[in-house]
Amino acid sequence: MRQLHEVHQKEGYVRVRKVVITPTRLLYVAPELLMGNRVLRSDPEKYPLEKFLRVVFRDDDGSPVHANSVGDALIQRFIGGKLRNGVLVAGRTFNYFGSSNSQLRDNGCYFINATVKEIEDFRTQLGSFKMQSAPKMMSRLGQCFTQARETGIQLDRRLYADDFDLQGGKDSAGEPYTFSDGVGRMSMKTAKELGKELGLDGCTPSCFQFRFRGYKGVLAVDTSLDSMREWGLRNGVQDITDIRKRDCWLDLAIKFRPSQKKFEAKRDGSKLEIVKYSSPVSISLNRPVINILDQVSGLQSHSSHRRICDRIHYLMDMHLHSLTRSLMDEQKARNKLGEFPKLIIYEQITDLNLTKEPFFRGMVRASVRASLRKLRQKLQIPIPNSLGRAMFGVVDESGLLQHGQVFIRYTKNAFLKLPGPTADRVVLKGPVLLTKIHRLWLVIFGCLMLLICLVFTISATFVCFTITCFSVFGHGPRPHTDEMAGSDLDGDEYTIIWDEQLYLDHNEEAFDYTSKSHESVATSEEELRLKMADFFVDYIKQDSIGRIANAFLINSDLFGIKSNVCMKIAEKHMEAVDFPKTGVPPKPLETNSRLNGQLFRRAKEIDDILSLATQDDETAAVPLDLLISFPGYDDPEILQLASEHYEAYAANINSIMDSYGIKTEGELFSGHYSSLRNRISDKDNDDMSFYNTSNAIEQRLFAVFGKFRKSFFETSFNGRQQQFEDVTAFGQNSARGGHKEVFRRVCTDPSEDFQRLACAYYKTAYDSKTRKLLSFPWLAWDVINVVRRTNACNSTLLEAKFSFDPLSEKVSKHIEEYIAHRSKAFNQFLSRMHHPSKALEDERVAWRTLAMYCQHHKGLDQLLFFCSKWAKTKTVPYWLEMVNSDNPNIGKDVIDLEQQHGGLGKKFMIFLQFLASRQFEMLPFINFMEPSLGYASAFYQKQWWPIHKAALNAFHQIAFTFRFDALPATSDQRKNFLDYAPIRSIKEAEPFIIEVPSSHHQQVINNKELLNRLCQRSGCTQIVFRPLPQFQGYDTVRLFVSVTGTVDAINELRSILSVRPNLNLSNNCRQMSMLMAAAIYEKLTS
């Protein structure tokens, strides 16, 4: 463990003791790995890490503390009391010190084992803070608590100076806008030094988010600073400025802005701290942005609205298709694995089907499940990397950009996180859609802006180095960043989209984000700590930004985005105050017909399918690869050695998983988590810093995996031990050096001892009776690769054959076996086809048509037979009888479907995928005359919905599990299904809320006849209604609905209890609430 700690310390990580305080308990948590901050590094001799305590306040169920669930009095007691009086741990008193802004938002802070007087002295060490109001002081002090990596670059006072801010225009309060708010400049020379210091492998970012003394914000690379220095050297000019009187001007590394200076701090020993740097980042749409695109386009024009809605549905289809293909297609799976932490060089594992291997497939599945979770909960729909990115914003120092113009240049390969100087880059030209990246922020009608990208044909040294960030104009009536979200360029990231199908017709008028002026009440040093504690408590009591944002989304669905109620919520959101009693009713269960509702229902449907299909995965047996074997691997001494290594490895991996509540090994190694126990909040992943919880987990994983991989190759055999570097070499195109070198070295010629031990690792892990850690043998992935390749060359086993499409081949085999066992039924099917006179009169023409097709497509008869049996098992009410004409246009050449790539299985999966697609679902009708089939038939919408639903279930179950529970099968085939379980299992649904008129709620609660009738109508096994506290003056009562049943039954009940509101017809929310409650009551009693 000491070795692992040393690795972390070199990277700037530290371990800080942590406690979680709830209303009834004080929970001690294992020391947390996190990136250090200025406070932790300030005085290691007097204040070592042992004297710091990271404290998080939570409700007893682990959720954030809210006044409406915990109560003001309890918050004052268990939070205010600890902040004022300190926390006693192991006989030592820890007192409240401070927190960063993000920690404050997540109800966390730092305590320190020091007296009140010592804390005051420590604060003086950090900087000279003006005695302003407590909130302002906490914000300034919080700058020192931000997680940031300290670099070795110590700036001499001659190397930096203060520049002027760019100002213009005036806000509604009469104050000028600052266009350069938070943006300074840095020389290329300094940027390269920083890149080297941070170990960026030759990458020089164009923008750094930083902390330095009392400065904060971003620094954009400006090569004019280098040009000035070079000019001085060429001409023998020296800067003789007296830095005591004024700033230097010639040999500058950095130019700060006055807007970046928040407080005074000592010069001695001050080093530059980096929070984040610009790099290629993909983006996704989310609920707020989709809501604004949906509603604003609807107000602008019908054609724009239709275009945008269709495009977003298409992007969702692309996303879902990409997820399923990564589970089915070998190359897509390898591409997906390449996006995960680089512990293994996947491209060198060439002889193994990664879509079939349990460990690698588990990683891809974890990623898919996490993506589906985000899709269902947040409607995160990725924008293709060629059509959108997330970027820092900087100001145009050249003065070339005008109002409404931006300059954007980005790295083409979004997965190249550290692009070098030769990386392919693109300069955008034309209109772009730009908005701030919104997390808990509501998006109103002026937040999205269409701007024009310019391509500069003249020399503009500052603008032309702008890469993976965008430049905005530095003058004009109002900054675009302020128009979008009342934001600035102080480290905020922005979403940039150049997908023309998502453009609005025109920009809407921007919202006024001017903050109301409040008189700042100065505080004394003596009462500062208590006032800081009071503000912390008040903040938690009134923290409702997320709820206000959700209230805005809900009410905009009901009344429209420009309604009075939404505008009032927007105003309240700007003030960031609690908004529980504004007259807006609680949200009843409704059928949201807007775009967000449509997308949510689609995501939920697929997520429900996969939840049921994978519910027994944890207990499923893991198949062994017979080709991973070597003579002597089962020697007791080798197995004992492997077992000892496994136990040590398992202790380290389980420690990481247990510390953060990571559910599966696939989640850990893919970096995609369904939930994290020890994360400060779910918003942690949205933290602007690189150094969030996910990063800390990745660092721990890298350290553990690297240590045990190295230990494998340094295992002693017969008293002879080799060094890792002696038995491995760098892989092709692998960078050398760095602490991750262990993952870039490959053993291409392992000894027999290593091969035996690697196979023993494999057997030990995959046969483990306890919690299986399938990653263990892949510590020696290169050795296993050699073993398997050698065995495959000398084997006749089917497993030795590498397949480019293993799932399709498996489906083909299933179809072949099924038809072989159903030969009698298949022969009858062929008889009806070739002798249609034996069929029913209405079917004869259809049979003749199919026979003609089958003559020219070998294997089509088998595929049609299997499809008809599948349709029959799904009780699809129609099949061949709906085709009633002939004379199809068929070619003369015979096509052998079985010999094509993937065989019949591939064709069947393509057929299922099309039937499951939205394209098929939303067809207005199917006219068989159009493809020149000569049919006079037409199917109309809803006639094919049963087969669409059946295909949706079957396709995703097969893709996600590689099991064929959803397909027709013989009794022998069903016995061979791995851990076959009925898909119609009973589950408890997530509770939901409905509203009924208060005058009738007694007729609903405890009405057994009504509940039984609902159970019969929906198919649920149990339904319970419970009343929730009623708000005074409301004419409706909220009922909490708990239900158990199958997924289909639960969805049917939700459909029964849902109402479709009349959108935008009224701004009277009370009246709307009553109408919806009455509609639900009518559905209940009908």
C-alpha cells in the first residue's frame, strides 16, 4: 500500500480523513483520495493531513439535506451545532474552517484540528481578505479549497503583470459589462512548460483554468507575449522597470486581469495551480436544452419545430443503435473498450472475440447501462463529435471579431485527449448554436444563440492559436456569454453545436440576468466564524436551485415556456431562493406529449426491457475458454501461488469497490458507474475540475492494476526472479516514461513459467466461489494472448475460430437447430408454399409470391419459417394472410443467404432491428404497391404495433444478454439456455404520485373494490394508495402510489392513471391542477 500511496503523492493526490454527519449519526469513512488544494499544502509541518477532516452533511438515507424533509430546527441542531462547536473525533476537537463553492453546494466542508485563534492565523497565512460580508468572505476563502494540482512553476514577480479589462455597454443597473471577465493571457513558452510539468506528452493546451495567489479564472495562450520577448532579444532591448512602482512589460509569462484578482496573497513561494485545461470534450443534449429547442422552435415555425423534433429523435436512434452495436459487433466493441481507462492494449488482443469474453463484455455492458440510465434520467443524447463539442470561452484580444461572431477551432479526433502539434484540426465557418453547459441551471428562451463563425485570412496571433476553445468579441452592447446565462468566461464551459438540423429560425430576446444590488454588511474577525456557520445553515435551508429548475421544466410543459408562471420561476431562480409555496401545484402523473415526454417514454421502455433481462446476471455461471490452458498450470504449487496473488488483488479491488459502492467490476474498469456511495453528490461528475470522484477512482485503479501487473512478471520461479523491464518491451507507437509506463509495456515472448501462471490466474478467477474478479487474469493479458493464439493454431475446436460477428453466427446455429427439430412443421410450411392449392383460399396468392422469392434466395424459406414461429409465440395477430397479390419483380440469379456474412442469423437480427426501430413504428402506412411487388394491400398505423413491441423486446434482450429466451426454441434448446429465467417476473415499481379532488379522495383511499378493479385492468399484483400531507388552500390531494407486478402491468397502470393536459391553454395553474385531478378521478372510477 505504501507504494500505491507514493504513486498518488507524485501526482498531487492526498488522503484526507472523512466523516458523514446525519441527524442521528456520525459515520467514520475511510480516508478519501482526492487532489490536494492550497489549504492542505500550505503548512505541512504545523498542519499535516492528519489535522484535517472532510465533513459531509447528509440525511439519514444518504440523500442531500433539505429543509422540507429534515426541518429547520433539526438542521440548526445537527449542522449549525457542529459548525459552531466543532466535532469531537478520537478525543480531538476539529473546528469548522471553510469550503470551496462546489463543496458548499454539496453540503460539504473542511474542519481542522486547531483552536479558533489558530484558524484565524491560518486564514491570514492564506491571504489578506477584506472584512466583507460572510458569504463574500466564504467565496474568496473557498478559492483556496478548490482541488487543483500544484505545478513546479514558481512565478517571479517580473514574469507577470496586471492588464486592463475590456468593458462596454451597460446592464439594467447601469453598470458596464466586463467582456474579459475572468480571462487572462499566457505566453506559449509558459504553456509548454506547464504541459511538460503536467505530463501531457507533448500536448500544449490553449487554455488553462488556474489558481495563483489571489487570482482565479482562465489563461489563454497568446503568442504575442512570446513575440514581444523575441523582439527584445533581437534588438537588445532590456526591461529596466522598477517592479515596486509598476508592472514589467517585456519578458512576461502571464498577464492577469483586474477581474481575476479576488484577494491579496503573499508572493513568496507562490506556485501556479491548475484546475483544468482545454481538451476535446464530447457533448450531449439534455432535458433543459431539449425543452428549449422544442418549445422555442414551436413558437417560431411549424417547419422548424418538425425538423428539430425529427432530428432529436434521429440522434436518439443513432445513440441506441451505437449502444446495441457495441454489444453485437466485434469492431464496435473494440472501439468502445478503447474509450475506457487504458489498462490493456486491446488492439493487440487479435485472436479473441471480446464480445463473448465475460470480462470485456461486462465492461461494455456497464457502459451501455450507464448510458441508458443517463438517457432515462436526464435525456442525455450525444451529439456526434463532428457536429458539436464542449469548450472553454476566451475573449478575442485581436479586436477582429464583431457582435454576433465567434472563432472556433477544434481537434478532429475527440478521443485524442492530449492532441499534439500535428493533430488534425478544423476551423469552423458558418452559423453555430451556442449555449452554456447547464447542470442545475434552467434554460430559458434566450439561452441558445445562433452566432457566425469566422475564418481569419489575416494574421491574428492570439485567435489563430485558439484550439478546443472558442473566442468571442471583446466589445459591443453586451457579452454573448451574459446573454446566454448571465455567465462570464471565468472557467465556464459552453456547448457548441453546428448541426444545421438543430438551428432555430432566429435568436430570441435575451433574459435580464442583472443581479439585484444588496448592501454588503461588513463583519468583524471575532464574529466571522459564527456568521460563516449561520450562512452555511441558511444556504442549506434555502438551497432549491435544482427544484426550481425542475419546476420550470414541469410548468413549461404545462403552460409554455413564455408563460407568466415560468417567467416568475425564472426570476426566482436568479435569486436562488426557496420556491415551495408559490402557488405552483405538485406535479401529478401526466402523459407529457411534448418532446421530452416522447423521448423519456422511449428510453424507459428499453431500460425496463434490459433491467428484466439482466436481473439474474450476478448469479449466472461464467463460461471458461478451453483454449486458455497450458500444461502444468494445474500444479498445486502454481495454483496455490495464483490463489495467494488473487486474494491480495481481490482485497485491493474490493476496497475500491466497497469504498465507493461500485456495483460491478465492469463499472469499475469502464469508468461508467450506475451510482457511487462515496461521491459527494450525483453532480460530482459534472464538476468543472478534472479532479472529481471518478478521477480519484481511476487513479486508485491504475495504481492497483499496475502494481499487480508488475508483480506478476517479477514472480520468482525456482529462486530466479526477473525485473519487469527485462521481460517486457514498449508496444508499437507507445510513449515512453511516466508512471503509466507499466501499461504500455508488452511481453511478446513469455516463458513457460509465465504461461503456466497466467492460466492458473485464469482458472482461479473464473472458478472462484466467492465474488468473482474476472479482471485478475488480464493482468497478464499479453501472456494469455500468446497462450490462446498458440492453442488456437493447433486446435480443431469451434472456439478456435475467430468470428467477426459471433452473435449472428450463434443465432444462425440456433435457427438451424430449431428447424432440424421441427422438420415436420417445416416440411408442412414448404408444402403450403410450393403447393398453395392446399392452403386457404385467401393465402394462396401470398404463398405463390413467397415461393418465387425463395427460389432465388437460398435459405429464405428457413428464415420465413422461423420468423412466422417467432411471430406466433408473440401472438402477433397477422402474418401471411395479409398479403394478397402476386407478380413480384424478382431477379434470375440465386442468392445464398446462408453463405453471406453472418448467415441467416444476421438477416434475422437486421429484420428484428428494423421492426424495433422508430422508423418502422412511425410509418403512416405500408403500401405494398410501392416496392413494385404488385400487391394491392396496405397496412395502417397501429396494425403493426404489436410486432414492433415484440421485436423491441426480442432485439434488445438478445443484444444485451446473448441469450435467446425471446426466440422460439425446442425443449432441448431451452435447457441449454444459460440461467434461463422467465421474463415475466414480478418487481416492485418506483412509487409515483397522482392527484385527485379533495372532495373525493376518501372514496379512493382504502377502496378495496376500486383497487381490485385496477389490479384486474392493469395486471398488477398489488396496488396501495397513501395520502400525502395536503397544502392549505388546495382543492386537490396527492396520493402516493406503490405497486408490484410485471413491467408490462406497471406500465399499463401508469397509463391508466395518466392524464394528457391541455397544453398552453391557460396560465391558471390552480385551475389546470383541478382539471387534471378530476380527469384522474374519472379514469379511476370509470
